[in-house]
Amino acid sequence: MADSAPHTNPPAGRDYSAYGFDSRAVHTGVDKDGQYRSATTPIYPTSTFVWDDVRTNRGYDYTRSANPTRRALEENIASLCGGVDCRVTCSGMAAVDLATMLLNSGDHLIAGRDIYGGTYRLLHDVLPTRGVRVSFVDLSDEEEVKAAVTENTRALWIETPSNPLMNVHDVRALVALAKDRGLFTIADNTFLSPALQRPIEMGVDVEVHSTTKYINGHSDVIAGAVVTGSEEYAKGIAFACNACGLGGSPFDCWLTLRGVKTLGVRMQKHEENAHKVAQFLQDHPAVERVYYPGLSHHPGHELAKSQQDGFGAMISFETAGDAKFAQDTLTGTKLVMLAESLGGIESLWQYPWLMSHASMSEEARRAGGITEHLIRLSIGIEDADDLIADIGGALEAASANA
Ligand SMILES: *Cc1c(COP(=O)(O)O)cnc(C)c1O
């Protein structure tokens, strides 16, 4: 997309870049009230801003272009991801879409085969209508990635760990391969959040988030973010976000700013719980197989240790028995809710076979390792003992039913 308009950013807040992750999460971008100095960022639910004269405004003119509450959140997320800039969007898919706008008609994109379903749909069904061709490969197979590169290839789309089997892809190796071939890289970091993985520090050019998940963390907002690692990409993203009107609402941004301040402590508790639940599932006779990179037998365990600051709180597992057993288990809990989505403080589980991955053909689901026995869990911040009792009770009830 061509950039014909001048690109300016509104005034930045105080610089907290010398501080640690949790201090930056609490403070960056927050001090936006010069008039009354409120300790939290006010919501500015306004579409437009009054000018002092025809040449002068106070840094904001129209909320589609920029809004002080949204800008506060953008500064915060950019800082946590180690980026130069951020644009907050009205959904995670709007963020995915925005990142793809760096591509032009005639360009070719390479993406992993095991990416988020909504991203797959956009890349597979929408991008070709804009003249962008997409190839889907196994990102863990370097030869396959190399073989997919053509003279029109511009970018590589990385998602790790992948959904729902938690495959871990080597971000540094993929960035090196991309740089070698003159491609730029986009990484969807939703599953870990910047608290546990920072792709831009590993050389990724553009980082995408569904902030609906861990960054907001309270399951009460749909939103997204695109963070850029250099000015080169920041300009194009800022231009397209305004041109296409993808920015998030001030109210959603205000809620997300409230959520992001506790990201660090939430991720610690999410992960602590996930380890305990994964271990419990691993030892349970009604469970065949557990996919969690934090378990030492997981094929991505060592790689995850080398590129992540933690293993996260997403677990998938296969139950023993038939499909009915898995389905019965899913309705047997009192705390864990049967629902799609992830990354909230409450534990959720779902059934990829009929829920998140139902739009894939049966053949594609089986090829991707998605079976009628597979359950995907997003571990919340409840008491681990309660979660284990709840899940154990559901497995036992389903066994009694079998
Ligand atoms: C949820 C999700 C998205 C899409 O985000 P929405 O906020 O639902 O639009 C994109 N990527 C990943 C990895 C996700 O989990």
C-alpha cells in the first residue's frame, strides 16, 4: 500500500525504557492526563478534537487516526515487545489483516501450515483476491521453507507455539533464513505474550497479537495489536491502519490498558498452574498423550527453553477411549468452561474436532494431528488444586459413563 500522507505520531508519554518488564507494563503510556494528573489513563470517548486555529491542534484531530487512550496502550505494548511503534486494532484478525497490508499485489507469502484458523482463512481465501499468493509449509522443515521461496516471495509468517498441538518453531533460524533470502518476517505472538516470548528481540520485523487473549487477559474485549521493530515498517502500518480504519475503540483500549498492567504476574500464575495440570494429565490413566512444551518429553522442549522465557499455559491432550469419552469429559467440570478462546484468567477448554478447527476438512484435521480425542485447555489463574480436582472429576465421571 502506498504512503501518500505525512505520518506523525502524537506526543509520547514519559520514557520508562530503562525499567524492567513489570514496571514498564504498569507505567508506560499511562501518564496522559497533563491537566489533572490522574494516576490512570482517562478514556477519551470522542470522535473528534477541537483545533486552536486552522493550523494548530493538541496532537490529535480525529479518533480513527489517533486517540490518547489508544495511544497510551500502543506505547505500552510497543515497549513490552521491544518495538519502535504499535497500532492497536479492533480485533486480532484486524491486526493480522493490517500486517498483510505490507504486501502488494504480485507478492508471495510463506506461512506455517499449523496457524490460527482465522489467519489461515484470511491468508488462504482473502489474500488471493488482492493478488497475494500464499504457500503453507511446515515451518520446522527448513528445506521445505527454502523450497517454497520464489522470486516474488516477500515475507514469512511465523506462529509459535502452534495451535492446537503446541509445535515450537525456531524463530532465530527462520529469521536468518528470511534475511538470507531478502524476506521480512511477521510473527503472531498471541499464545505466549511479550512476557514469555519477544520475537522482535530475535530479529522479527513485525509482531502481531490478538490482545483479546493474554494481553487484555480478562475475556471482556476483542482487540489486536501490530508492533513494528523498525521505522521502515512502522510507517506502512500506521498509514494502513488509519487509511483502512482498523483502530481499536477508546473504551476497549482503556480496558486493555487495565489488563496489560498485570500481564507479568498473570503469566507467572498461568504457567505455574499449567505445569501442575500438565503433570496431572500426564499421569492420568484416562489420558493418552499430553502436548505441553513444558514437559521434558515434548519435542519442542529444548527449543522452547532457548527462545521463550516460559512455557505458557496452553495444553492439549488426547483422552483414552472413544470420541464420546472426550465429549462427555468436556461437559463434566464446574470451574473449567467449555468455550473457545484462550488467555483469560478463567480456565477454558474446547474440542478442536467440532469447535475451533471444524472448518478444516476431516482429512486436513487428521493430517494436522487433530483427532476426536483431542481437548485443548487454556489454564487460568484459579487455584491449581481446584483445577486438578475439577478436571479429574470430569475424567472420572466420563469413565463411569463409558
Ligand atoms: C484469537 C487469535 C487470533 C484472532 O484474534 P481475534 O481477537 O479473535 O480477532 C489470531 N491469532 C491467534 C494466534 C489467536 O489465538
